[in-house]
Amino acid sequence: MNRLVPIPPGEARGVAVEAGDIVRVVNTEGHQVVDTWAFCTADPLEFLSMEHSRSATYRILFKPGDTLVSTRFRPMLTILADTSPGIHDTLHAACSAESNRFFGMASIRPNCEDNLKEVMAERRVRLGPIPCPWNLFEHAIVTPDGSLIDEPASAAVGDYVELRAETALVLVCSACPSTVGDISLGTPRGAAIELISQG
Ligand SMILES: [Zn+2]
């Protein structure tokens, strides 16, 4: 079933998957942060939750073998493999028009929050409050004094995170256009979602 869904720089794409399907989020050009969300098909107001997943795994950085959960602790995504250095931020909010204003950026668009809203509107899926994304490849680390530090994503060309859907869901990935914190090492690039197999 392999199907590649390219994500142009600064844009987002969504794919609907069933329980058991396997997908990869691919860093096709290296050093790119990919904001990632998942919404239950049955009820999109239930979604992949970073805070619930941190509690479920007792980790702030998830690793292969971990199962991430929804706002109702429903298993949603299991990490099957990760060829990147393995740091995927779970703490930062998505970039948005408001965050770009907050940080004094020259332009407020594109941004990941509006990208998510566009993808969901195209799919006619009702979207509640914007969840915290799983910021794949984002190299944000917590120091011993509690500070949060951004470093450019260290993922190489072709690195991927392989995920198994544990329930029917819509996966949305945004090739983050933000340059705050230089998280994607200079000019933001593209990425891709690769559908590997059906369960
Ligand atoms: Zn972003």
C-alpha cells in the first residue's frame, strides 16, 4: 500500500488511517521540525494528548515501544521505530499568528496552527481547542534549572519515525515554518507522510 504524501515547506497534510495501519513521518530534507497531531475519527474532540502521554509513559521524550494516548487515555499511536537522534519535543505550543506576534516575527503566516485549521476544514472535521502538537524532530531540551532550550533539529535526510495507529484517526503533520529558536536550522523545508501498510 506504500503511498507517499509530500508536505511542502510551511504546509500541512492529513491522512486518515485505521487501527493497525503503519505510517512514517519522514524528514525528507533533514533538520525539519514536523508538528504532528492525531484526532479520533469517531470523535475528533478526543485527540492525541501530550500531557496524557507524558503521564502514561512517565517520560517527556517518547521512544520506540511507547504508546501515546488520547485525552481519555485511549491508546492512539505506538512508536515502532525512530531512525532520528530521538528528540521530539512534547512541550512547545504550535506556532500560530499569535505566537508570531508574541515573538515579534516579521510575518504571522504561514504557521502550524492555521495549517491545522485548514486541513481539518477541508476534511469538514470539527476542531475544538488546538491541542499541543507532538513536535517531531524538534530538539528542545530541559536543563537542570528548568529552562527550556531550543537547538536546531539534528535529524538527517531520510530520518523517520514509524507509528502504528491503535485506533482509527486522522493524522495531521505540518512542516513547521517557524524560525523562532532556529528549530529547523535556517530555512524551513518540507517533509512527508508515508503510508507503509494496512492493519
Ligand atoms: Zn510551527
